[in-house]
Amino acid sequence: MFRRSVVKLAAAAAVIALGVGSATAQELPKLEPKDSYKVGFAQTESNNPWRIAQTKSMQDEAQKRGWQLVYTDAAGSAAKQVADVNSMIAQGVDAIFLAPREEKPLIPAVMAAKRAGIPVILLDRSVDPSLAEAGRDYVTFIGSDFIEEGRRAGEWLAQTTGGKAKIIELQGTTGSSPANDRAQGFAEAIKDHPEMEVVASQSGDFARDKGRQVAETLLQAHPDATAIYAHNDEMAVGAIAAVEAAGKVPGKDITIVSVDGTRDALQAIIDGKMGATVECSPFFGPVAYDTLVKYANGETIAPKIINEDRFFDASNAQELIAEAY
Ligand code: GYE
């Protein structure tokens, strides 16, 4: 008798647990419409003009709206970024904007926020889609189409070199979504050009000096290289110094193409040292907060919100440098 009721009770508990479990596993945390929010922005690092412009955009827009912004800088550490998100959860923010440094290590942060009932919007970088999903684990990803960026860089290089190039590729941060996708898009663009070949590919961690060092080593190992594809402008600017240190002329002996659209890159294009850069906008503030307001108002949010990006080369760099960062 006693045993039977225990079994029944256990079964009922299991049903309830299943019900609750599957509901929370499927549903995103809701957000109440309010006049102003306290939001978190978990930045990955601040070692380049792109990051600084992005942070400023998030801060300026929060100030304009009278929102409270809890800002953290993970200083290039995925582990610190997870801790930063946990501290935002403890501070009871209404929502978290996260720029995940790498695709996998930030999954626990996304899940912790979800468990705490705090909606997350991914900004500029994404997480591994097999481990976390937009619309279920986080609200949406807002940023550029990195595969398309890589493709545009590759197509420009194919056109400029007549489909003939020995390429050094400077990859971004290992395990980050822009590094993965920019490599993929570029490879797709050059695969039908039999005389275009990536002779070496190594990470420069999206950083100027690391990019310079890696380019220096790879230029020594591959003296026949004719082009450099950098996954961001900071590494491309570092690579210009490496090319010059190797006694070669950037823009003549070595064609350089990259991604972002920083002021230094546009200046290098004007100076003829760099060929082109695919724009990747860092100005997220308005679209980030507008999306959160729409979410709070119960509007359907697309799983990806893709920024429109331009292309900078010798034809427009001079005209557009005034608005660069
Ligand atoms: O290109 C780079 C930055 O995640 C899209 O990260 C961003 C990239 C950007 O450090 O400069």
C-alpha cells in the first residue's frame, strides 16, 4: 500500500518535472515593457578600434535613452567573459548583450542567463549553433554575415590579381565565429580559381602586433607569397609593417585585403598600401536596444538580424575616411 503510493507519487513528480523541464527548455525568458532598462554588455576585449567603437556605440545609445548599462570587458579571456555574465546575472540586469569571444566556451554563460530568466541578445559574434539556438536559448544574433565578408574579400582578390595569387591568410581568434566564417567564405570564393592558393594560414588573434609577428614569420617561410588576406584590419595593418620589414612594397609586391573599415585601414588604402577592406560595422547601439524593445513588446524577432555592410577600396576610401573610427 505504502509502496504503491510512493511509486504513484514518484510517477506524478516525474510527469510534473517533465512538464516544467520541457517548458523552460523551449521558452525564452520574457521581458516586461518598461520605460527604461538596466542592461548588461559583456565585451570581449578592448585592444582594437573596432571594439572601442562598438563599446562607445552601446554606451552612447544607453545614455541617450536613459538606460542603465552594466559594462564589462573580458580582456581577451573567454573564462573571464563567462564570469562577467554571471556577475551581471547576480546584479539582476533586465537583459544581457553578449559579444561571445569564442563559439563554444560562452555557451555556459548563455545557458546561465536563460536559467536565471534573463534574455540574451548576441552581438557581433555568435555561438556554436549545435549547442545553443536563437529563439530558444537566446533571443537573436545581431551582426554581419561573416561568410559573405570572406566571399567578398576573395572575389575582390580574384578580380584584382586576375585569378593568380599565393596567399597568406591571417586568421582571427581561433574558435570565434568571424574567424571560422571568414575563412569559409574566402575559401569558397577562390576555389574555382586554380591559380589562387592559400600557402599558409595562421591565427593572429584579431590583434595588430600578433598579426605583424605572424605575417613576418609566414613571409619568411613563403617568400613567393603575393597576397595577404587578413580577417580584420588590425592584423592587416600589422601585416603592412611585416611586408615592409621584409623589404617588400605593400600594395605592389603584396596585395592586402581584409575586413572591418577602420580609419587606419582606409588611410592605408589611400596610401596605396592596402587594396580593399569589406565593411563590418561596429555601431550596434541603436539596433541592439531597438530589438530589445521590440522583444519586450511581444514582436516576433528573427533568429538573425544582419547588418548591411559596404566595401572600401581606392574608389571611395578618401571620401569615407572622415566617418571612419
Ligand atoms: O572584425 C574584429 C573584432 O567580432 C566582428 O572582432 C567582430 C570582429 C571584428 O575584434 O575587428
